[in-house]
Amino acid sequence: GVSCFDFSHKLDILVTGSIDHLIHVWNPYVPGKAIATMSGHTSTVIAVLLSNQLNAIFSYSQDEVLMCWDLYEHTLLQYVTVRFPFSQRLPDYGPRPLYHSSSSIMVTCNEHIAEYQLGITDHIGTVSGWNITTQKHPLCAALYSSCFHQVVVGGEGSEVNVWDVDSGEMVVQFGDCHGSNEITAMAIDASGRRLITGSRKGDIKVWNFLSGECQKNLDWFKGGQ
């Protein structure tokens, strides 16, 4: 059954969430069949919200997962797990836990509000409202680990950041990888579990990039990058 809905008069689109974890997009004048069905939640969808400005659908489920969907492609763009300090209290989301402003999406529960800043895409696809710079220094490389579904980036600041592809969140950051020397080369080993970095000084290090632990230091190539 339907647990929540939202309707856009401007777009003539109805979106419903249900107890079977699904989101349906409808033409309100053709109620017999949904335009699209989106799956991804693992518990009851308790709120949906249409954003004409972002051409997106936001959905929120009982297990505290907020998802953002493309309104026309019906694909998942991003998700984030919201952590409210419930303590011993049962969560009370009220009749409408999702709110949308021009620059943010808000989730309410009990006396708490979680706010997430949004980027606005203009007609040529440029994103404004977000600081899309993730590094303070120029990058050397951005590597993808299919084993962990993560992106590993590093560069001149001798710093490595690890990002989760699905949520867009930075999960690990470790700096001073090669002291004051910039990282000039990076690679992920064949297993997809180890990061190898080289510096302008000529030393090579092997890392567990999930913990930031340096496992080997190979300083054979002194005096050259």
C-alpha cells in the first residue's frame, strides 16, 4: 500500500512511496500503470518529495536512508544515511519529515533537524551552490577501487582522500604521506586492496587505504622522482 506521496502541479507528476520499499512515478491522468518504479530502499518509504528546481525526487525510509533520484532517468543519484540521536526514544517523524528549500533538503525527527546542502544545475549543466573542490592542492591521480567501490585521490599536498562512490562521502583521509614531498605517482594493486604512492623525492610507499596505515616503505630510488 501507499505510505506517502507528493504531487507537482507544474510537471503533472505524482510520486508515491510504499511499504514494499518501492517508489512509483505516475501520470495522474493515467492511473492504471506507473510511468516508472524505483527500488533501492530496504524498509518502508515514509516520505517522498519532488524538486522541480533540481529535476529530482527525494525519498526517505524508516531505516533513516535519504535517497536522491533523477526525475526523468529514474536512476539513483546519491544516498546518505541520516543519524539522529534517538537514545531510548522511539523516532517520531510526524506527517511530513522532508522539507525542501532553494538550497537544502531537511529531514525532521522528534526535536531534531538534519539539513543537507544542495547544488543547483543550470541549463548548461553547471553546478552552483556546491563547493565542488575536494582538494586544497592539484591532484596527481584519481583511482577507482572496484573491490570497495571507492575513489582514491592524492596529489601535491601529500594527502590521500578516499571517497565512497554511492554516498559521495569521504570515508578516509590521511596526510603527510611523504612528508613535505608531493605525491607524483599512484596505483592500486591487482587485488584492489592496496594503494601504492611515489613521491618527487623518489620513495615509494604501500598503504592500506581503508585505514591509512603505511605497510611498506621502499626508499630505494634516492635522488630522483
